[in-house]
Amino acid sequence: MFSWFERAIFRFRKKKYSAYSTCEPEESLPLTGDLTADLVSLRSLFSNSSDFIVRRLEVSGVRMAVLMCEGMINMEMLGKNVIHPITSHRLEREGDRQALLEWFRRGSLLAPDQQEVTETGDLFRFLMSGFAAILIEGEPRALMLGLQGYSFRSVAPPESEVNIRGAHEGFVEPIRINLTMIRRRVKSPKLCFELLSGGKKSKTDLCIVYMTDAALPRLVDEVRRRLKTADLDIILDSGYLTPFLEDDSGSLFPTVGVTERPDTLCAKINEGRIALLVDGTPYALILPWFFPENFQSLDDYCYRPLYAAFIRGLKYLSFLVTVLLPGIYVGAATFHPEILPPVLLYNIASAEDTTPFPLMLEAILIHLIYEIMREAGLRLPRAVGHAVSIVGALVIGDAAVTAGIIGSPMVMVVALTTVSSFVVPSLYESVTVLRFGFILLGGLFGFYGIGVGLFLLMMNICGQTPYGIPYTAPLSPFDSGEMRDVLLRMGWKRLGKRQLRVQRMVGSELMGEEKGGRME
Amino acid sequence: MNAQQKISRGQLGALLILSGAFRLLAQNRGGAPAGLEAVFLPLAAAGIQLLFVTVALFLLRSREGEGLADRICRYGGCLPGGLLCWLLGGWLLLAAADTAAQASFFLTSAVFPQAPALFFVLTMVLAGAYALRKGLEGLCRTAALVGAIATLAMGVIFLASAEHFQPAYLSFAGVSAGSFLGQAFSEAVRSPEPVLFLLFCGRVKGKGFGSAVLWVTVSGGIFSGAALLLWGVLGRTAGGQLFPFFTLTAIAELSVFRRMDAIYMGLWILIGLLRITALMLGAQYCIGKTLPANRESALCILMAGSVFAGGALLAGRREWLLGLEGFFRQGWGVVFVCLILPVIFLISGKRKGKRRIADE
């Protein structure tokens, strides 16, 4: 009985899948040349979708059809450059479709990109990318005209990587525009764009970007191999692919970099890295990505070296403060008060006397309130978000202290911690989780817990080897040559002396595969 | 991208120096020389360790990329080699259990008197097991970072205790040369670092002699400097303290920070965890050679379970700990691995060679 039930479910699933799969371009058929039959076949492929537009025309006795997807085409260009020339053209011999096709092929239609396809699946993909198709009665092929005119966000300053002196151009959603932004910056024949497609249903355009004279072919192959393992139906964002490109999903910190800036991408690919652009995402993925890179920003390279080095040091300090300060504060005040100066100890003790919660609970509570406020401020419309921020500041900063729920030294610690967490925005997610972990360790086990937590954290960071290169390079394994752009940022005269290549970093498995590779 | 990675000399050196530094922070068992002899003792012990390691490297005729466990399996054959690997692995696990028990003894006697010793053993072993999964490369990279932190912390402790430094405390205690050498020998052979070096040196580029010189020289210098600070600040009272370095940090003051013992404790934990992981990793290298491949998880559980069992037995039993210390002081493990084992392999290798010539 159960086997019958399973079979029934299986049949039902199969049926359901086949209903969806009518939209799958995998069911591609060759164009027959019979206009009516081809249009029926295409309508079926589109599941009679209402955005699939067919306009039938007749030119000097030749029947033809212009196909397009609504909203994907620039209608003004279509009218001016395609429909008008076609309708005003007269053939020497009535019904000579070969002459009409030749006329099209000679470039009489002003579309920058023209292709010919012979399969309905290919035609479908082109239509989805903003092409118009021309089918001629009797011709088993379609002429595709690139007349993209869909609306998209214009190029704007990057929101997540704000800078002062560098370029104010960030990536946008359409992949082609992002490619032009890269090409404009690197006018080198060595710059290579490799277009792929990902997602069984979405057929999202992906583009691997690298410099052929900098990136190791083995590294590029590895990225291609990993992308092939991404067995997803739909890819809507670069984040869908990140887990497939990472080495170890247990890593607390990102081993695949993300950037919104074309200039950052250009700098990274010149170091032998691979970038991946995903259509519909204004962020590019960069791999391999190392821990010290989270502390670099484009502005560092615009400032004078001394100030840039100071900023770099500040970022490392902020990272330590944001991860460890609340835990150390809770641990010291709970288990090791003897290390605190007497005046500070007295202040903490008098503030804590008025609050009902233990210090650890207080720290967790206030951080949770802060995270709720932050999340609410982020998701709400901007005007309401500001209101939430004000309420948050009042609740946390004043009301909670006045009500005796939390002590004022804790407010100071939380304020310093949260402000520090924004100094290194790329590590925000990781440090938020870690902060809670260290508060728990400090509150339950004092400095012993923090010591063990620190060891585990260091092991987690140091144990990563993305794409065969140590994640902590060049800090550990130490490379004095490459340290010129880690804790300090040397001047451009020194930075420009020898170009960094990821495969040449100390401890890299890829070392020696390239001429000029060196081993410590 | 899974080729066996190489580690650098500096990284291995940092791991072994920090592993050895655990002795510096551990409890005082008495019997150690006082005054300037204590300052020179680490240097003499380092010289003896270098001699041992050099002899072992020379006699074992190591090939590049080959560690001690590989050599034991290559020379020893299936059964004797396997037995030797298990014996060596067991010895290293015992040392790891001793480390965990020592750490828990320190924490329960000096920092958390009410806490159960077993808790510290358990958490340290669990942290060690996690680190074990990350492998030697991850451990060595962590050691390099901990080394940087330790240098900074030692600098702070040195600055904080500099005002208490009394050169007058530093004088020769009048120990005879024979007794001094005996103590230096005992100091050299009681720590398992030479064995760890021979196990891990296969992963360092080159044949390992340069790494040995670097590790032994730097560790000798550091331990000697630490002894100088300890005896210069505490004088004769250093000999009577259970944790002399802890006492030193407790009296040190720097600006608004009243005591340095919290820094000491943080350092102690990091160093202790590094040492436990290094010893477990060494044992895993030895025992793993005798087991089928792809048994990492099972092996990791075996290592962690054994160390926890040993640590749980030793924790809170000071007499047992002292007894074990006596066993390690006799130095059978180091002497066997660095001197007896290479000689056996040398002789058996020559016999095999002669037999092969006779057969031909």
C-alpha cells in the first residue's frame, strides 16, 4: 500500500516538475522556418506569458515577426532603428526572403549587437537579455538585435565602502555596465572576462575577471571547478555562490572578499586574484581573500603613508576592542577586580550596586537591545529609521541608566564597542557574534575563558588556507617583504617596487608554479 | 589544492619555544640551582639539546620531507615500527596529560580555588582537540602570533618589574661543575620538545639542522633572560615559591595597572593550549602511521580521550604529578628517541645492507 502511495507522490511530483519545466530552455527545439509553427513553439516555451510580445509584419510580400520581451527593450530604438527601416524598405522582387535576409545582414538595422540563432532555447536566452528577435517565413534562423533598454539604477557612490578621496563610482546591478567600469580602469589586453551562466532556472550571467599575466591558470581552473559545483536553481545574489567558493564553511571570518568598488577589484586582480561578477548584484566577489585585507581600504592608498599607517593601526585596535573589550570588562569586574585601578573599580562597584542584573547579563542585554535597534533602523524606511535611532539612543543611553537597569560604565563600554565595530565594516557580522561569545566566556570563566576563546579564535583564523594560501599571510607565516602593506602602509615608491602576487606569498601551495616564485 | 604544506623554521621555532616556555611558568619542584647558575642553566641545557638533536638527525640520515614517525616506519618495519610508534605516541600523550593537569593545578591553586580541576582539564582538551583538527600549519601560524603576544607581554612584565630588579641578588650559589652539568642534562631531557622537533622537522624546508639551531639558541636565550629577571627580582625567595613567575607578575606594577598576573594567566593558558595541541599532534603523527588513512576524526577522538583520561587522573593529585615529573626528569623518552633509536636503526640498516650485498 505504501509503495503505491510513494509511486503516486512520485508521479505527482514528476507531473508538477514537467509543468514548470515548460519554461526551461533545456527543451530547446530547432527553428523550422515555418513562422506559425515556430511562434507556437515559442509561445509554448514562454508558457503563454503575457510579457512575450510578437509583432507580425509583411515586407514586400515576405511574412516576418518581431519578438521581444516587454520592458527589456528600448522601444524608441526599436521603432527608429528596426521597425521604421523595415516597414519603409521595398524589395526589388516581391517575396524574395533571401534578399531581405541579406539586407538585414549588411547591417541595415542599427543595433550594436547582432547575432543569429537556430534554436528556440538560444532565442529564449537572448530575449531574456534584452534582445529583439526577427523571424522570417521560410528561414530556419532568427536574427537577434541587441536593443537593451531595461531600467536600472544609475552608477552611484558605493554605500558600503565609503571613501573620501578615491573614485565615487560603485558597481550597479547590470553586469555589462560593471564590466565597462573595469575595462575603463584597466586598458590592458591581459584583462580577461570569462562569461558563464549559473542557476539551472535563472541562467544568471556570471563573469570571471582576471589578468592573464597575473593569475595562475590553476587558480582560475579551481574557481571554474567550484562554480560548477554550485547546483542551484536560482542565483539572485553573489552570496548564493560564496559557500561554494569557500574552503571551510566553519570559518568565522570571510575567506571570499566582497567589494562594491571597481577600483578595488582592479587592484586585486592585478595581484593575481580572481574576481567574480554576478548579474543583478552590485558587489563583486574576490578570491582568495586574506584576513589582513579586511583592514585595508582605498583611502589608505590616497593618504600620506604616515597617516595611512596610523589609520591601519587604529583599525586593528578597533577590531580587538570590539571583539574583546566587553568580555574583558565583564571578566575583570567579575573575577579579577585586583587588576583594575582602585578609582575605576570603585566607580564600577558603585554603578553595579544600583542595577538588578549581574554584569554578564547586563552586557548581553544591552548588546541585544543595540542589535535590535540597529536591525530595525536598517530595515525601516530612512525617516522612521532615524526615529528608531533616536529612541534607541535615549533608551540605551539615558533611560536605562536612570531606571537603574544598567550601569553607566557598561553604557560607555557598549558605546565604544559598537562604534569600533564600524571601523572594519567587512568584519561586522563576525565580530558581532564573537562579542557575545567573549561576554559569555568572560562572565562565566573570567580570563581563563577569554584565554581559551582567544586560542580557539586564533586557531580558526590561522587554520584557514583559502586556495592553498595561508589566510593570515603575510602576518603568519611572516613575510617581511609583504608586510609593507599590512600593519603599516609604506609609500608608493616602496609599494610599487615589486608587485604583490598572491601565489608568491610565503607558505603558499601555489608557490613555485610560477616563474619567480620564492620560498622562505 | 591539498598538497602537503611546508612550515617555516621561524614558525616551528616559535611553537617549540612556547611549548618549552611552559616549564618556565609551571610550578617549582625544588632542587633547581639558585642565583647565576639558574641563569646559565637554560643555556647549558640548550647546548645539550642541540647535541642530541644533531646526533639524531645525523644518525637517522633523514630525507627531506621525512619526519621521525616516517623514519621509524621505514626502518622498523611493520610490527616493531608500529609498536615503537604506539610507544612514542603514548609517551607524548602522557606528556600532554601532564601539561593539562599542571595547568589545572595552577588554576585551582592560584586563581580559582573553588573550581573543580576536572573542568579545566576538560576545556583544555576540547580546545586542543579543535586545534588538532586544524593541523600543524594552523598550529604553527597560531604559535607565531602567540609568540608575538608573548614577547609583548614579557616586555610589559619586564618593564613593570624593572624597578624591583636588584643586581645584588645575582651571585653564584657555588654549585659544583659536575652537579651543574647533571642538572643541565636533566633540564635538557625532561622536556619533549626535541622529540617534537624530530617529528615535525620533516615539514620544514631543508633537512632541519638550521631549524634546530634557531630553535635551541633562541629558546636558550629567552629562558636564560627570564631566569635573570626572576632571580634578579625575587632573589633567593624565588626558590621557595610554588609558582615563582606568578609571584613576580603579582608584585609588578605598571602605571594604573596594579598587577600583571592577569597577563601572566592569559599567557599561561595560550602557551599551555599550544603545548597540549603540539603533543597531541605529535602523538597523532606517530599513531596515525600505524592506522589506515582517512581516520582523522577517530584519531582525534582517541587523542583527546586519552589526554582527558590521563589529565583527569593526574589533576588534583600533586604527588602523582611530582612522580611523573621525576619520570620525565630521568629523560628516558628523549634519550631513547635521540640516541638509542638512531643507533639501533643505524646498526639494523648496516646489517640489511650487508645482507643485500651477500645475496647479490
